[in-house]
Amino acid sequence: MTSEPTINQPAQNTSAKPMTQEAYQAQHKKRLSYMPWLYFTLKPKLLAWAKPWQEEVQAQFMALETVSFGKNCFISPDTNLFAEPTRGIIIGDQCMLAADSFMHGPITLGNEVAINHGCSFDGGSAGITIGDQTRIANNVTIYAFNHGMHPDTPIYQQSASSKGVIIGKDVWIGAQAAIVDGVTIGDSAVIGMNATITKDVPEYAIMAGNPAKVIGDRRDKV
């Protein structure tokens, strides 16, 4: 008589094959690509294969695009980087770029900048600059250009303008926020989820809404 599996003791699939080292690494690479902060906590045993993998990924990007990487970065191979000679991308030390993000230069990242999955950045002609230790959550959009909107001409036929976007140091930008061309965000500001930033943001300001408004000051959170 055989016992039936219980909730606390699920049935085991005895026909499943043991995971190979290749399959394990492939799954771990996917995990790192979507949660890149884990790369910086890897033990030496895992870094033995993860670091050469990252060196290869970054070397391939540098061979194909006008992009440079600082020391000890993590770049998902599923990040989409596009950087022509006049629209380069510069990435500082210990930055991390997650999977499924789109970045078109000119873009400059400081040190320890985090870009999570699904973000979309286009530097236009004036560029996007992001300061040290800024953290950007998933699906954030930053566009450093704008189309003309004259009513007598189709929008796609009108000239684009570009003023650039500047984001300071130690800024936290929540998921699905949007930042339009011409905006400067001060150091240590916090941008709430789904906020649309259409005007300059003071240092330490906490922003929310569409269009976003100041709802607090980070210095009051001590």
C-alpha cells in the first residue's frame, strides 16, 4: 500500500533529470539579469563563472556600440544599448542595468547607478545625465527630446527639439514614472510610482501625481 502525497509533503517527480551545471548557470544568469543587485553579493564560487561572463557581455557591447563601462558593473545581455559615435553611452563604476531596458544615447551614468528592467531612455541630441547612487525602478521612461505640435503639419513631419534631462545624485525614481525633456531633478529627491515629471524638482523633494507635485521633503523622514 502506497501513501498519497499530502500538502506538507508534495509528490516528487522521480523521472526528472538532475539539473546540469549548464542549466543551473543559464537560470542563474536570467535571475541576475532581472535582479542585478544579486551580482554584487555573489560568493567567489559563483563569481568564478559570472565575472568572465560579464566581461564577455560588456566587451561585445563595446565592440558593437559607442559605449564604455566603469569598473565592476553588471550589464544584462538582454539590455538594449544603442550608441552611435555622436550619441555615446558612458557608464560609471559599479552600475547595474537589468534586462529588457532600452537606452539610446547620449546618456551618462555616474557611479553606483541602478537601472531596473523595462526602462526606456532616449537622450535626444542634448542627452541624459544621471548622478551617482541614483536608483531607478522598473518601466521608467525618460525622453530628452520633444516633437513639434503645430496643428497644420503631421507631428511626425515636424522637427524635434532637445533640451536634455539632468538627474542628480542619490535620487530614487519609482516604478513607471515618466520624465520629460528639459527637466532637472535635484540631488536626493524621491519620485513616486507613476509620477509624470514635467518641471524641475528641488533637492530632497518627494514628488507624486500627474503632473507631479511636491508632497513632502525627504529631510522630514528622519
